[in-house]
Amino acid sequence: TVGAVAMDSKGVIVAATSTGGLTNKIPGRIGDTPQAGAGFWAEEIGHRKPLIVRILSGKTEERASVGLSGTGNGDGFIRSNLCHSIVSLVKHKRYSLQRAAEQVIADTPTEAGVIGIDGFTGDAVFSMNCSMNRGYIDNGGAKVALYEGE
Amino acid sequence: MVEPRLVIHGGAGELTPNQLTKEQEKAYRHGLRASLEAGYQVLKEKDDALLAAVAAVVSLENNEVFNAGKGAVFTNAGTNELEASVMASGQYDKKAAAVSLVKHVKNPIKLAAELLKYEQDTHVLLAGEAVEKMAEEFGLEMVDQSYFFTQKRWDEHRRGLKKGAANTIDDEDKEEGYAPKG
């Protein structure tokens, strides 16, 4: 599986994922890559501001997008609706995307890795319980890594 | 206005530094870097997250080192069945579009992106021959199944058949430079 998450200057985030699936899978097997919420997710989220901030600043909510693309044992992603589970923690518990990804991946019994972009913080997000080929680029340059902890 | 950025992955699984030869490790790093540069170039020129993400994935699909497009793994029937998806925050009513059981589209991610923009059809996930016909109508490049073939994946497929289970990776695979496919 391969994937990319891009954010443009308007703050729009897109998750793109593509795969051949599992070696020697049964013909007709559909994995997590085309199943929204399992192998990918992107959404614009609104966080209502606290009352005092709404009164003082007049701004009622902060809106930003988040996006994820996943790779690993696809059936594990499907069973746990993994990417949507992560984004739900951002949406309802106001976790950062990184913290949400680490919590969900830590609870995932099968091999799993996700990449993402958190529009609230501007951060690139990587979380995995195995190794994952990955990379990141912005106007400060590019970086790639293969191994866990690299 | 926010600062544009791009992140990518090329597969996950169990991989330790001594599992890959220097050449294989170099091929992975080179392929990842080429994908970042392809996607970021589009991001700078077009400032469009969808076009940038698709450009980055096309680079990986065209690189046989990765399990997507050329270099995809085989089913236990010796065929290639590909799948891809895109999802965008804001701007597209359909939000997401995905394809599966695709066998003759060179870049499945381009088909998913065309479906996201295709207003006449509201379905999110399409599979099989009907969506391949749409790929032809969209003018996407169609290929014979042999395009996806690589000896490395074929050997992995044959070894797997001997073991009789999907995606079981053992020491022989690791000696062959098995790397995560995800």
C-alpha cells in the first residue's frame, strides 16, 4: 500500500491511497484502502470555542481539516474502522491528531501505520506499531525514513 | 492561509535494518523522495491538495518497489487486483471516492480522483468491470495485466502458494529482501 496526505494553502486536506493488497489474497477480496473510515479519512472539523473566548473574541468556533492514510494489515483496519476512530477523538475529545493516532494504534493488535496532517496545528503526523516507509516535505525540505524509531 | 505540506507512506510491516540489502534500502529511500518531490512540485505550482496527493501516489504506483500499480502483489490465482481511494476535506460534495477489483488501469488513484470530481454519479465505492469502463471513458491509461508483473512479487506469490496461506512472510521471504507492503 502507498499513500499521501496533502494540505494546500487554503487548508484543504486530501488523503490518497493505493494498493495491490495482500500477497495470495483470494480474488475478490476488498481491503481497507477503498473503505472510507478504515484505510483513510479526511474531514473539516469545527471546535466550538469556550464561552469566555466567544464573548471576548466574537469567534464562536475554530475550523480546520485533518486527514489520514493508513497501511498495514488491512483487515485489522476494517475491523476497527481505524482512521475514522482516530479522527473521532480529534472531533469529540479535541485530541491532537498525533495523540489520537498514537492512542488508537497502541490499541490495534495487528500491524498498523498511519500518516496524516493536522490542520489545527499544521503538524505532520506519523504513528505506527511496526516499521513504515514514510516521508515528509514542506518549504523547509524533505525527509524520508524506513525503520521504526528512525 | 496555511503553509502547504505533504506526507507519504510506502507500506508498513515488520522491517529491521539488516533485512534489506543496501541497494534495496536505497531504492526505497529514492522512491519515497521522488514521490515527495513530485507531489510538492504540484502543490507549489497548482496549490491544489487533490492534484498534489494524486501526483505523489502516481509516482509510487509507477515505482515497482512499492505494492501498488506496477509491482503490486498477486492474488492466489496469479492475477493483480488493485484498489485506491481519495477523500477531501471541504470543496467536494462527494467527499470520498474509491475503486476496487481494478485490473487494467495503470494508475488506480487517478480513477478514484476522477470519480471524486464526477458529478453524474454519487456512488462512493465502485468495483470491477463497470468502473474499468468508466476509466476508459475518462481517458485514463489502460494496460494489460502483464504491465503489473515483477519477478520479485511473482516469486513471493509462488512461495506463498507452497505455504498455502495469504501474506505469510517467513525467513525465505526475508532473505529475498521482503519489505513491508501494507
